[in-house]
Amino acid sequence: QVLLVESGGGLVQPGGSLRLSCAASGFTFSIYGMTWYRQAPGKERELVASISAAPGRITNYADSVKGRFTISRDNGKKMVYLQMNSLKPEDTAVYYCSVLINSLRNWGRGTQVTVSS
């Protein structure tokens, strides 16, 4: 059973930083690419960042977060991270960890990130 558990969200002021974590279990973590999505109130869920399986660990980012967010993974710990710097109010959303396995996209429950002064 695939299980993804996000943590690390919270309230932060504009310009601040947060590090989101996603603990994965129930599948062979090292062979799957991992993705962070987010969904703001009243908006569709959007891809934030992705990282491929090793080797290479190719990363991709939404234009809106390039240069501010960094995705990484630790295969030994079965963890994927999203370091978010220079946060803006428009980054406010629920952030979800996701993995696509056998054409089925699996989701965590999400963690709330609120950027506000």
C-alpha cells in the first residue's frame, strides 16, 4: 500500500523559508520519480517540482518557483524534500507529495503553507 505523508508546512512571513518533507512507504522508492504539487483556494492543483529516479535525478520546476524552490530526495530514508525560499503570498496553498505508479497517481494528504504578514 502506497503511503505518502507530508510535513513541514506552516505560517511564514513573505521572504521567509520553509522545508517540506514527504515520507514514502509501500513501494520501491528509489525507482520512481517524485513530484510536489500545490493547490490554492479556488484554483486547480498545479505541479510545483519533480525529481527523477536515480541516477541523474533530473529536476523540473514550475516557472513561478524557479530559483526559489529546490526539490531533493534521500533514497536511503525514502524521503523527498522541497526547500522553499523567498516565499511569496501567492505561494499559499496546500502542498502535496505524489508518485505515479502503474498509471495511477498516488497522493499524500497535503500540508498547508500560508505566506502572510
